[in-house]
Amino acid sequence: MIHATLHQLKVFEATARHGSFTRAAEELFLTQPTVSMQVKQLTKAIGLPLFEQVGKRLYLTDAGRELYSTCQEIFQRLDQLEMTVADLKGMKQGKLRLAVITTTKYFMPRLLGPFCQKYPGIDVSLTVTNHEGVIDRLANNQDDLYVMSQLPEHLDIKSRPFLENPLVPVAPYDHPLAGEKKIPLKRLAEEAFIMREPGSGTRGAFQKLLDSQKLSVKVRLELGSNEAIKQAVAGGLGLSVLSRHTLIPESANTELTILDVEGFPISRQWYVVYLSGKQLSVVANTFLEYLYAAADQVSGGFANVSDWARYREDLPAQAIVEEREDFLMHR
């Protein structure tokens, strides 16, 4: 029988995750010699090397990988137990780990703020990264829930839509096409474009629309953030296709306008995702229940943004903000 303390397993898990005694010590508020000693004692208890060192980097051995996987299962079950006990006591407490793609920064704070106020005992860890980063974290089961708009095809997942994510063509406010109605997609394809990085869900959706009509566009720039794209469009470097959430309300850029183009807005959804077979914690289930109830009220009605788009598709960003309240009152 292997005799190991919970403390030793926590020290090992942090060391394995960081690949460094020093970084593990910093996270756990221990000294580096203490971390090294705990790992050494655990290695002796296991009877096999857990790490091999190459330069300054630590790498897991086969035994180390097995133990690391076991540690993750143990700590997940302990977290679940803690949350279940708190739930039985009538409290909601624990930790919620979320990973979301960058575009969600335009609405996730509006969801998380009220949630944290309603459940002050729940600590939220939020990782914001690009689409590929979220998929990688999902594949490795690093978080409780994931929010994205393009679902992976190679993973066995469960997903639920909770919010619309319409994509719209964006141009400088003084562009020759601004104000025109029902612009043919073929005409739009004659313009230079600024696009997100390959693998982006927004880029993939636009490309699918182009492919359906056997069209292509000239990509002048590839940028990794929506804010950088908006600045480039405002500077006259080209057009782009963005989530409407990046343009309204507070993030509206008065130098931009949304074009009235055939085939737009491209209808998409935001999904909350997790691996099939994953047992969601009490806290994760609590957030899911809250998410579905709150999504329709995000930023005054983002869930109905496609109706808003049809209402005044021709407005520039500034006018959209000015007339938003009027639309919400009469929808």
C-alpha cells in the first residue's frame, strides 16, 4: 500500500502542473527546499521516479503522469464533496472555473457580476483566451465550463446554446458602401479585409458564407484581437466581420458603421460546453441554471440582438447606442 499525505499530493500536483519546484513553492507559499523534500518523500513512497529533469525544466515520468491524473481526480472529488456538503447546509460555496474566448469579454462581466453578488461564497476563476486556447483547455478538462461559439468536432462534448451571436460586416463610417441597401455579397468581396487569426470561429463562419457563393476576399491583415481590428477598420485599412457584441453598447466605436449586406447578419450562437461524461459540480450546475435565466437580460437584451439588427440594420454605431433604449421599449 502506498502511504502518502494529502499535503504531499498537493505539492506534487502543483509541481507537475508548473514543471518547476520554484513556481510550485510560490503558489503554495512554501520554500523551494520544502517542496523538493515533499516530492522526494512522495517518490520514496511510490517507489518509482516521478520526474526527470532536463535543464531547468521538470518532466513527468510514466509513473508521474499516472499519479498526476490520480491527483486531479482526488482533488476534483474533494471539491465536489465540499460543495455538496455546503449545498446540504443550504449554502452555495466553492470554486467555479470558466474558460471563455476573448469576444465574450463584452458580455461575460455582465453575467458574472450579478452571479458573484448572488453567491458571495463562490470564487470564480476566469480564463480568457482565443478559440484554440479554449479548445486545448477543454480537451485537457482543465475547467468546469467553457463558453465558445464554434463547437469542436473532434471532442465528445455536451453543449447548450444560451445567447445569440450575430456576425455583421463593419466598415469606416465614411466608406463608399455606408448607407447603401442590400449590398450584394459579391460587391463586398471586392474589398480588402482585416481578419482574425486562422481557426477563429468568426473567420470560419464568414468563410463558409463566401464558399457558399464561390467567392473569396483579399486578406490584408490578420490580427488577434477584436479591438485591434476595430482600430484598423477605423483607420481605413479594410473591412471586417465581427460579432455585434463587440460593437454595442459601451464598446461602440463612432468611427465604424455596420453595412447592410445580403446574407448578413450571420446567425450564430454562444454555447456553454463541457466534456461528455463529466460530472458537473454543484457550483457548475448552479451557474448553468443562473446562465439560462440571466442571458435574456444581458446588457438589456443581447439575447434578442438579431431582432434589434433587423430593426435598424443601417445605423452607424453611435446611432445604434442612441436608439437602443427606444427599440427595447417597443420590441
